Amino acid sequence: MALSDFVGGSRVSGSLEIEREQAHADMLFSRLDTEVAAARAQLEDVQADVDPDNPDPDALVRRETQYHALNAKLDTLNVAEVGLVFGRLDIADDDPDNPVGGRPDLDRRYIGRLGIEDRADNYRTLLLDWRAPMARPFYLATTAHPEGVEMRRTIRMRGRSVTAVDDEVLSGEAADGRMSDVGSEAALRRAMNAARTGRMRSIVETIQREQDEIIRDPTRGVLIVQGGPGTGKTAVALHRVAYLLYTWREQLSRTGVLIIGPNATFLDYISRVLPELGETGVVLGTVDTLVPGFVPEARHEPAAAREVKGSEEMVTVLKRAVQAQETVPEAAVALRIGSVTIEATPAMVRAARTRARRSRKPHNSARPVFAEHLTQSLAQALANRIGEDPLGGPNLLSAADIDQLHDELAEEPQVHELIDAHFPHLEPLAVLNGLLTSKEVIADVAGDYDDYTRGALYRPAGSPTTPSDAALIDELAELIGLPDPETKRQEEREEWRALVAEAEDALDILTSSESTDNDDDQFEAEILSAHDVIDAETLARRQRAVDVRSIAERAREDHTWAYGHVIVDEAQELSPMEWRMVFRRSPSRWMTLVGDTAQTSAPSGTDDWAASLEPFVGTRYKVHELTVNYRTPVEIMGVANRILAQIDPEAKPATAIRSTGEAVRRLPAGTDPAIAAAAEDGRTSVTITAENVADIKGLEFDHVTVVDPGAIIGASPQGWQDLYVAVTRATQTLTVIGELPLS
């Protein structure tokens, strides 16, 4: 059955209705322009609020706060330029804001990307934010369940111009009583049949009932959205971000939202969607960009390395790698303290190491414990030497004397060298490189693992870092213990205050020692005080403490940041080590995970949600299943479902509701892919091979050419999954070059 066979929607082509909607849009834009102009004027006033020659600290703080608030408001207002209004409802309402003429029981609600009210008219709603509860019937209503809606209108805009409207009569006298199906929604039908562009199309107006229930799910835990190709998983994830930011604005504005996508191309693909949804306060990234300051030097590495480095066994290997840095000397180390020689024995160092490990602190945080215990042992040994009673009586030194020796040894360079040698300060990347580029270290920390594991871990010195290193660096940061940026800044501020105090003491001394003996009494001496030189600099430096960065900027730089909500698209690709990294950023365990285990292509990816999530949340998660394939034509899904049966014979494919009438083209092996692409003039297209199949995850194209399916299957243990992903990237037509080995 073709999509056109469904009923329920009709294009209103009359220019009169378009003119009416244009008039309403013009009124909304006029109000928006007024707000933008006012915000810009405020911004100019704020920027001129501080005297640059005599900056007042309070004025500086006020300016920075207002500056960022006004910029955020301007961002929101400018976002609305991209299709400000896209829908209208005529809906039953006992107390309508905008009653329809002659129908006091009917409210006319315009739906858009943000809310606009007429404050002068008792805050009457002129435009309803799509996330507001009163807008929900726009997405839920069907002729079977009209939700009080008599008529739903979809409004198409290009810039500020209304280009078309589509009406659906859902109840009342004009309804014909026929039940509409998911395929009958006008906006969705147009979105599905439209050619793709380089960026994801606007999706706000295409939410359907199944998707809307997920978007607004009140679950405050882990929510899994499972669905096959074309079921709108990514659209659901992005709408959920915007809905949560609207509903939990106060909480999430302080903590931020993290969206993790499968690759940089995908993030660029959706980058225009979030602003169109009315929100910009989110952090976008791939899983290998979650560690601040780390950027992989190469994108690809052997599947064996990805598999082993992604396995949970790396927790044990990395812990051993850190502990391997905490050494004990084979023999006593002689220290010359003044005229006395003492020995740091292996027993002393071992006892200090034991004390440090028992503290349960990360390595760098435990280092002061090690240093303190070892220094105390050395102080006691020194006291035993210099305080020994020649007559055999008790030691002549008091406890206070030993404490003094301890303090002196704590400043002794030889002691510092001893501590550095056996309990050094560590950096995650250096530890990882030291592990992966040394067969000896690998043998030491992974000697009880098989040859495959040890061989997969090794890479020659000088090899580039790879994406799978990110989770290992993050784990090492946890084991080693790095200070968060705010703690680091606080330490820097305290150091600065100490320096200022020292400088002020020095200035006071200089001032008190100024000569008052002046031979020439005729003129007043012009003495330039040291305070006159430093005060301006001190004031300027103190203003540095004001942190005016956005939540997103602060979160990106802080490996300890706890996000209010985390969304992971293509979550089935995460390895066990990457799951650990992601959950560290969500202590509240409030997450939305979107994926399809039938499309897993990562060697250590997820094929069972329960197994992946059990270490973090047990069974405390909720699963939603998307069952309708809006994107992929039935002709292509006929092939895709046969591939799915190879992956999981028990899997139930989503129902495809579109038909293009164009069968899948089969071309013999060796055919030039350019021939297939040339026939698709005006459409976006891609040629997928075994070499680039990993790069198209999460993307969609009008036409797809799959070259040598057998090579894709044989390229990795997840070859069938890769082929399934490849054929389902197409929204219109598919060409297969070479044999498709299906039974």
C-alpha cells in the first residue's frame, strides 16, 4: 500500500488562508523584532556601564552577568527566525484565550518554537511553545482519538513567509468518521517524502503519538528508546532534550545536558536541529571527546585493539598499571642528612605504600599520605642516630625534637627525590602510553591474560592515540585522581592571595623605611610610593576570579562535571569501558539511551541492554519500543529485514509505511558506483563500502549505493550488522553492486 492510500490530510492551496496565516505571522514577528531591539539596546547600555579608567568591581560583575543573560536571550529570539510558527489547533476549551468566531467553546492555539504572550491583554497567548502541555494535542490527536481537536493545521514557512498550509479535520461535523493512520499526518508525510539535505530537517512538527509519549515520559531514571532504522529514534532524543530543558529548566540550566552522538559528522548533521527546537544550552560531543584536552590523533585502529581496550577487563589492567608505579626499592637507599647518613629501607617504603593504599584515595591524592608516613619513618631513624644516649639510656630527643626533624626532612631535596622515585605524581595519558607501548609492562600487568589480549594491547612507541583511548584515560583519571578545574582555580586564587599578602607586607616595610630627611624645604617632595605602583595591578588581577563562562563551557573543561541529563544516540555502540565513562557524568542516573542492538557495529558494543546496564542501575530502567518505520520504503525494508533475520531470527522488524514504487536495483560486481550515483541527480547520495561503513552511522541519504556486500560482511565480526546499517540509510532508493549472500 502506498502512503498516498492513507486518508486524513489535505493541502489547503487557497491564497486567502495563506494570507490570513501570514498576517498572524507578521504580527508575531513584529513583537519578536521589538523584543530583539530592546534586548540589543539593553546590551549596549550594559557594555557602556563600566568606566574603563576606574572599574568598579560590582559594576564589572553586574555587566558580565547581564551581558551573558542578554546574549542568551538574543540567541533564543534569533532561533525563532527559522520557522517561528508551524501549527494551529482549533480545540475544545471552556475558557479559550483565542475563541474562534461564533464558537466560544473553541480555542485557536498557534504552536511554535517559543511562547509569545500579549502582556497588555492579560497575558493572552499569541504563540504556544510546542513543549507546553496545552500544545500536546497537536502531536497526539487522530480521528480515532481527537483529544478535543476539531481541526489541525500545519503551517509551512520559508524564513518569514508562509508558503503552505495543510488541514486535517479530526472531529466535529466536518469530520468524515474515517480513522486516520500514522501515515496520514500531513506534516509527517511531507517530511518523509522530501529529499534530504546536508543537515537534519526541521522535525518539531513531525512528532507522532508513539514518539510523543516517549518525549514526555516522566521517568527520572534510565530510559531506553529501542527502535529499528527509520523509526525516529534521533528525533525522539532531540525532542526529549528540548522538552526536559523546558520542563526542568531551573535544574538543568545549572547542570546542563550532554548529548553523545556516534561521530562528528552526525553531530554536524543535527547541529541545526537543536536551535530550531528552541534550545541551545546543551553540550554536543562524541564519546571520545568527553575527556577534556584529549583529541585522538587517528580515527581507526584494529578491531582486536578496540575489542580488548573496550572490555571491562581493562579496569583490572589499568589498576595494575597505576600500582606498578608505586614501587619498593630492592635495597636500602642511603640519605646524607648533614653529617649523618640514614637509610630508607624497603620495609619503610613498603609500609608507607601500604598506608597510602589503605587510604582508599586515588594515587595522586594518596601521595601526601605516602610522603607523610615515609618522612615520619625517616625522622625517627634520624632521631635514633643523633639522639642516641652513649650510656645506653632512652633517646635524648623529645617528641617536639622529632617533629622538628620531620619538618626539616619534608623540605629535604633527597627526600623529595625518594618520594618521586617510588610514588611519583602521575598523568593519565603518560601512564597509558607507558602501558601500551611496552611489551614488558603489558606482560607485568596482564601476564595472566592470553596472547590475543596482550598482543591487541601493544602498539609501537610513537603510534597515534585513538578514540578507544578516551575511556581508558578517563578510567586512569579516576584511579589517579586529578583535581577538577574549580578546585584548581580555587588553589590558584589562594596562592594569589598569599602572594598579595606577602607583597603588602613588603610594601609596608618599604613605606616605613622611606627617608623623611629632605634637604630642600622649599618644595614638597614627590615621593612615588610602592603602593602607587602595585594597587592598580592588584585590583585588575582580583577581577580575574569572576567566572563568566557558560554552563556548556565549564562542563566541557571539567572531567568531574555531573550533568543533569545525558542522552546517548546509537547507544548500542558503547563498550563496557565507555559505559563507565558515560555513567560517571551522570551520578543521578537520569539518562535517555537511544539505539538498536541489531545495528551494533563496535567489536565490544552492546547486544543486550540488560547486561550493559546491570553494573550501574541493576534492573532499574524503562524500555520504550518504536514500532513504525517512517523513513525507509517497504521496497528497501524487504531486503533489510532478510539481513535482520541473519542477525537475530527472533527480532521483530518495525512496520514500514512508505512505498516509492522503485525496486532495489541490483548491479553486477565491478560496476562503477558513479553510474548509480549519476542517475540520482538532485538527491543526496552516498556510496558505502567496507572501508567507510562505520562513518555513516546515524545518517540518512536519498540514495545509497552499497558496494560488495560480501566484503562488508567479512570485514568484521559485526559484518551483518554493518550491512544492515548500510542498506537502511536510504530514504528513497537503493542500489546494490555485487552479490548479496542471503539464503
